[in-house]
Amino acid sequence: MHDQSDAAPTAIPDDAPALSGIRIIDLSRVLAGPFCTQILGDHGADIIKVEPPVGDETRTWGPPFEGDTAAYYMGVNRNKRGIVLDLTKSEQRELLLHLIADADILVENFKTGTMERWGLGYEALSDRFPRLIYCKISGFGDDGPLGGLPGYDAALQAMSGLMSVNGEKDGDPLRVGVPIVDMVTGFNAALGIMLALQARGRTGRGQLVETTLFDCGLSILHPYMINFLHSGKLPVRSGNAHPNITPYDQFATQTESIFLAVGNDRQFAKFCELMNRQDLRDDPRYRTNRERNENRDALREELEMLLGKVDGSALAAELIKAGVPCAPILDLHEITQHPHTTHREMLVSIDDYQGVGAPIKLKSTPARYRRRPPTLGEHNDEVLAV
């Protein structure tokens, strides 16, 4: 189903992964773009990852390393065939154009103007390949006050306001530990590509899909941004506590810390019943979430005394089974060993490669893990053979 060519489509089994027959040229590097294409590759797309002769820079972002390749690179580049092209050379760009002629989608995150300088920008390629979906990922977009500037996850966490709401109540703004803006940008890029594929099925034409770290950073500020827009009050940092829900926070117990996430009045009543503290449920200060929020400090003092006397792991198991959201705070070793991680097939092995499984589950056409991440230029002969 490579729509740029005149070749007859190959029959695809009904139970093949959802994107089988879709070919993607992946010119992206680092995180947002490779994460996007790995999502699509897990669901069957043929991803041709094009790297410069020095390779994607994340190959060096270790330790740990697998041979000469950092685990960081391994985490977002499975289910891809890898080739090397030096796009600063015209003859190498001709090879790329040959590949694009048989592709459905191109993904790139070069600095603004780079692809245009090479004659590979959206306008040039859309004229030549009208069914091509061109996905552009950047920090800020091409124009506007910040247009064309480079974007990095930590800088966008700082600029977007994300850091301003993250951290302890009396502490400084804090970066979210995972590169959340990059990863959400990758998710949105994958979603945008799927929307464009759906539209192409109706119109017969591809289009430009654009995601920026700036836009995506702003998009994940719920509920802080909407609270601010409706109240005019800047949010304050609250550690692990929720700005709108109480009790929704980390608590110490006699054995280990737990996170109690009571989302409604029914759950709070059930919690009080299980803890044999119906007096808290009936206290007029705590009957509704609105009242609990207004009296959250007093309620926290009560809960700290109550929970400090119990076994955290046992309580968390009892509460969640009763419909009260609660969980122990696990480290990575503990969650990788958890039986539910195995049940949900969230750890993947391909030969000696290990990674995190696809979170999108399709019953009839599930994700498949076909290829470990490629070594640099591993598939040059296979992909570029004429």
C-alpha cells in the first residue's frame, strides 16, 4: 500500500498489524520523532530510519550501552530498518527521493529551513508526491516571535509553565523527571499522522502535519491552565497534592509510603468506612470534595495520624479492591517484577533487546515486535538496492 508508486498493492492478512503496508521515511532523531515512529512501527508500519554518517546523537547518550549504542537510543527505535545517508550531498538526496516515491509518510525534525535548502521541504515534496503525508516536528514552529528557534524538553518545561506548578510547596520550580514534553509531542505527531491518513482516504491527498514542543507543553497543563484562565489566580506548587481534589497525596505509613487518590465523595465515604473512621465522613468539614479542599490541612493531619499506624502495602491492596484508588510507591525494579506488568505484556524482548511494550492494545490487529533497534546503517544494502 505504498501510494506513491503504481505497483499493485500486496494482499495484507486481516490479522496483520493495523498499519501493515504503510511505509514511513523517518528522518527524525533524538526523542519526539523517533518515539512517534516507534509507535507506528509497533503497529505494523515499515519504518526506514535515515541517519547521518555520525548517527542519531542519542546513540552516544549513555551509559548504559549495548555495544556502541546507548540504551537511550534503543528505547525508541525498534521495529525500524536503519540506513545512512549524507543529505548534504545531492546524490544522497536523490536516493532519498527514490525512497519517498514509494512512501506514505515522511517524518522530520530538522532545524527550520534545512529541508527547504535541500529541496526537500513540504511544498516541493507535496507538488511531486501529492499523496505524501509530511510530518514536521519542531520546537516552536517556523514563524512567529519564536519561530525557527531550537526547542529542548527541559527548556520547554521551563517556558510553558510546567515547572512553575511542579515541586514542593516551599521549594523551587522542578523539572518533571521524564522528558514529558518530548514524549507528548511524539504521541501527538503519531495521532496527527493517523488523522491525516484518515483524511487521505477521503480526499486522496496528503497534507502537512505539524507538532511543536511549545504547543504540546501548553496542552498538558490541565487543570492548572484552565483553573488560571477561569480564576485569574496563579497556581502554587503543592508537592504531590492535587490542586482540585482532597485527599489526593502521598502519605507515610508504618511500613512504606502510599499514594491515596480519592476522586469523589463516595470513595471518601468508603475509605472512612474501611478505616473505621465514619466520624471523618460525617464531619461537616469533610463531607464533600469542596469542603475537604477548604479544610485540606486539617484533614491531612488526621490522615497522617491514622495512616502512620498501618501497613501501607496491605492497606493499598485493600483499598483498591474496594474501589478506593490507592497504590504503593514502587521503584523501577519493583514495577518490572510486578505480575500485572507481565500480564499486560508491557516488557518486550527481541533477542538480547529489552524494551517497554506498546500501550495501545488492538484485539484483532495487535502490535508486533519484529525488529530490534538497527545498528548504524544496518539495512543500507537491503533498502537502497535497486
